[in-house]
Amino acid sequence: MIELRHLKKFYDNAEPLKDVSVTINEGDVIAVIGPSGTGKSTLLRCINLLEKPTGGQVFLNGEEITAKGYDIRKARSRMGMVFQSFNLFGHLTVIENLMTPQMDLLGRTKQESYDKAMELLRRVGMADKALSYPDELSGGQQQRAAIARTLALDPEIILLDEPTSALDPTMVGEVQTVIRDLSRSGRTMMIVTHEMSFARAISNRVFYMDEGGIYEDGTPEEIFENPKREKTRRFIKRLRVLEFNIGSKDFDFVGAGSEIERYCIENDVAASARSRVRLAIEELVQQILIPRMPEPHISAVIEHSAQDEHTAVTVSYSGARFDPKDSENGISLAILSGAVGALRYSYDSSAPLPNRVDIKINTNP
């Protein structure tokens, strides 16, 4: 139904879509997930040409809609878009918001438009609000009305761009119920969402976006239970990573400390665990490893899981086999032991940094 060939989108200061090639089949319900800023919304907007692609091609049922001279209105008439903001006309009632585009774009009579609008308002549980104005509705009710308005134009494809992100948490469920019902209708759908359980429940296919494109494409079971690629795994398991590469004794540890603090705050790491993360880096790297290394080559990775509130530090380093527990720096070893829940050393001679220390941060007060 939709085919993207080497789709690209550049801005002056960003490159959200570097090279996207994928086929979307008729009846697919695709959840588009990934970190903020990875081009998810841009992908939808390029598909329906609200954003003009910088390069590449978009085909709809074999017809290139990005071709020079193509009537964009023809493509948009086949694709409905639901936005984060509801975009209802404030001076029109709910029923008028649904009737007007039918009359203007499809040439339906007033009665035909009214009948279709009421049918759809009943479907989304909004029939009793037909004569209300948008500012008299809750956010969830406005979004349900916006979905009904999109359906009123009989689109073959529905694109939903984070339809619940602007809603109060208490209103998310009512909109998700409508979309879940819609996903069973047989229409082709793409939905950008940060709600992982919702994405899994409604889709038959998931795009995880990163590195300027579709980083991994699979079924919900494949993506959510057994992702093949590392960034997908980290995202699905809600593992957030901060990494430092230390190649000099003059490394800016003060700046690194500030980055660690920012990282911990952004990821809701408990205050007690924050100080222990910093201590683990300071005592292991600064006090134990660097003094014994003529030219340090050290990688320090902090990984936090919001899912189970687990925080870990992994430190890998060059040189001959050296277990930090064999250090003569007794004071730093004692501080380190008090800061961590567990410390495990391993050595792999085939690795670029053969020494590795895995630290589980103690989260007890």
C-alpha cells in the first residue's frame, strides 16, 4: 500500500530521516516507537506530505505521490491525520466540525454529512456532545471528536501522531479505547506513541526508530520480548545509558560529575544512589586505576533501568590483568565497598579493553 524508497529529511540543524526504505502493507497497524527526536513524527508528516521530503520517494498503491506535478490533495484525501493537538474549529460545534469537511471536500449533502457525523460520534461515545463547542469539552473528548472527524472523510490510511500526549493521564484511557477499536477495523494505521503497553496491544508490527531511520522492524512479540539490536533492547527494557571514554589523566572529572548528576536527576535515580554512582567512578577510576596507568584507556558506562530501578556501572580498561580488589589503596577500596552492592571483575584477552568491572549500585538508604 505504502512504499518508501530512500526517504530523507534534512533541516538546517538536524537530519531526522537519513535513508528510510520500507513497505507498509494494506491492513498493517504499525506502532512507531523510539526516543524523542528520532524522526517519528517527521516520518508521518513526510508520508502524507505535510513535510516535503528532502530526498527519496513515497508510493501509494504503486503511484508516486512525491513525483513533480502530483496533486498532493489527491494523496491527502486518502490519508487521515490525527495530531497531538486536536485542531478542532473553536467557532463550530462538534457536529459542524465533522460535517463541514465532508461537504467541502467530498461534496456530500448536508443531510448525508449529518448522518455520517452522528454515526461516527456514536461510535466514539460523543453523540451527546454533538451541539457542544470544543472549549466545552475535556481534552479526551476533543481528541475523540478529532478522530471522528478524520474518519468522516473515509480515509484508507490513518496516521496518528502521539494522539494522547497532550492529555491529562485520566483522559488517556478513553482515547486509547477508541483507537484500539479502530485498529480492528481493517484500515491501515500508523501511530506514533510513547505508551509501550498500548503500542503492543494494538499493533501487528512495530517500528523502532533511531539513527535516522527504522532501526528495527518486527512483530510486537519480537520487538518487546526479543529485540535483536542493542539500542532497541535498551529502550524496551527502559535502560538509559551514560558513557565516558577516558583517554588522559587530565580528563575533566568535575564536568563528568555534573553530567552524572544531570543524568541521575533526569532518570529519577534516588538521591542516595546518585552519590554512590559518583563515588564508584571517583574511587575506582580516579583513585585506583588512573594512578597505576601511564596512559589510561578507560570506558565507564552508567546504566539505569526505570523498569526495576536498577542502577549499574561498568568500567572497562586496558593493560595487563588487574583486579581492583588487589589494589594497595585500602581507603578507596573501603569507600568503594560501602558504595556498591556487588562488584565483579573479569578479564577477556580478546577484548579491546580486556579488564572489566561490573558494579551493582547499592540502593539501600
